[in-house]
Amino acid sequence: MVRGKIELKKIENANRLQVSFTNRRKVLMKKANDLSILCDADVALIVFSNTGDVYNFSSRRLKRIISDLQSFQTILLNQVETSRLQEKIALEENQLLRKQIESMVGRGSSGPQVDPESSSSDENDKEDHHSDTSLQLGWGKRKKLKIERPAITLEVQVSSD
Amino acid sequence: MVRGKIELKKIENANRLQVSFTNRRKVLMKKANDLSILCDADVALIVFSNTGDVYNFSSRRLKRIISDLQSFQTILLNQVETSRLQEKIALEENQLLRKQIESMVGRGSSGPQVDPESSSSDENDKEDHHSDTSLQLGWGKRKKLKIERPAITLEVQVSSD
DNA sequence: TACACTATGTATAACAG
DNA sequence: TCTGTTATACATAGTGT
């Protein structure tokens, strides 16, 4: 029987903690589910036990968002890899071309000097290269990255209620 | 007074739904907080009302993870932009070099042919270029991307308890 | 609109076996 | 350790003001 209000601090007894964790976690999940259904809300919940086990709940629409989030990260990671590889290949090709030129003009000539910084393309897509360092967790650039499913912009506020 | 068990389906009356949402959301947040403190767990909770309002709670350690996640995405986005720009610059430099060679060898010569696919560098970092298409939401590659704070590998299972 | 009240249902920690 | 029981605290929907 519960006697009096329980004190809001870590339960010291490991056994009691484990029991309490299991019960409270289940209730929390149930209430998250109730809220999402009764009030037509989207809810995502993730719980890590102090032993590292992971439990989570997400209502249907949020499942898609989480799925999108995972896809998004994967796409970004692959994009980074691909671009880096492409750049490497292009640079190596540059080296070969330079050598070829060098061999053609003969030794003593300083060869062609191309400054990468000044060889910047057409000016008609300059807007793509701004650097946005604001923290965001979302889909602001999804069109460029070919995310197929439309999604919302999700700004997570880290304040607690 | 509550008469009988409540039926687990969307509350139709918009006013009652709103009231219920507010109460249940507060309770859910409180219970999430209780769980995290009493049972030394990490909990993150995000709730969207059906009007689009967002509410969330995250326990202290997960705040950092969420913060890391945001940083991670920002870094990835910037990385993608940077890599693409670098690639573009390298390719443009290629073009210039090719033209220079072409003008040197004169018209009628087919110019140098460099096959990008076969010009692959030193073999000592080949492992960096594998493409992992498994869905993951985590930090497997953080070292390469200069995430400064150490973090865990977070695999979200989308099943609901 | 929004808060206070209350009957009833739910959650919980301690206890029993 | 685990499972069931139970006294108490908490949550909730409806109603009143």
C-alpha cells in the first residue's frame, strides 16, 4: 500500500527501482496511446532504462516522421560519401591532366595555374551555397535531397513544458 | 464525474477534446518526468495536438542527445553543401584543364582520355567508401564528421511496446 | 471561457505468499 | 525472484459556478 506521497527522487533499492520502472513505463506508454487516440494527437515517446534497454511508442503519423528522419539521415550520409568520392575522383583526374599538360609544355614552364577559388561557375545558383548554422531538426531542404514523402518541418523545442 | 470506463476512441466534441488533451498531456509529461527521476531513466516525449501545437519533454541526458541530433543534422547538411561545392569546383577545374590541353594539342587530336572509374587513388582508405543503406539514426560515423561530444548509438525500433 | 468540485476509475508501492 | 493483493494516492470526465 502506498503510504503518503512518494518522494520524487531516485529509488535506491535496485529491485524496487526495476519493478517501478516496468510498471511506470507500461502506464506511460498506455497513456501516450490513450492521448493520441482520444485527443487525435501525435505522440512519440522513447524511454531508456538505466541498464540501457530501449522502449518506445509512436502514434501512427509520427511513425512516418521517425521513418522519414531515419531515411533522411541515411540519405545525407550517403550524399556526403558520394560527393566526397566524386570530388576525389575529379581531383585525381585533375592531377593526371596537369601532368599531361606539363609533359606537353615541357620542363621549365610553370604550367597552367587554375585557382579553384576563382573558377566558380555560373552565378545563377549562388543561393544554394549559403551556410545555415541554425540548429534545426527538419526537412527544410528535402526537395534537393529527394525525400519522396512530403513531411512537416519539425522544430523541437528542448524546453520541458 | 466519470461514469464507467471511457471508450478508447477520438472525442468528438471539440471542446471536450481540447480540455481532455490539455489535462492528459500535462499528466503524461509529469509521469514522464517522474519515471526519469524515480527510475533513473532517460525519457523523451513529443506531442503534437491536432491543431499543430508542439509540446515536448526530455530528461537531462536525452536533452543532450536531442541537441546532438540537431547538431548532427546541421553538420550533415553543411557537409553535403560543402562536398557538392568542392566537387563542382574540381569538375570545373577539369574543364579548364581539358580546354587548355585541347588548345595545346590543336584541333583534330582527340585529347587526353582519363577514365574516372579507373583513376582510383591509393588503396589504403578504400574502406571509407562503402555505402551503408541500412536505416539508422545514430552516430556510427561521427568521428569523420567531427561531432565533438561522444554519444551513443541510438537505434530506434518503431514497434510500439 | 475557464476554473473548482466530485464520483468514479486508474496507478502505485508495500506487503503477502 | 516473481506474482497477486490492497490501501492509498492520483487522474479523469462531467457538472456547477
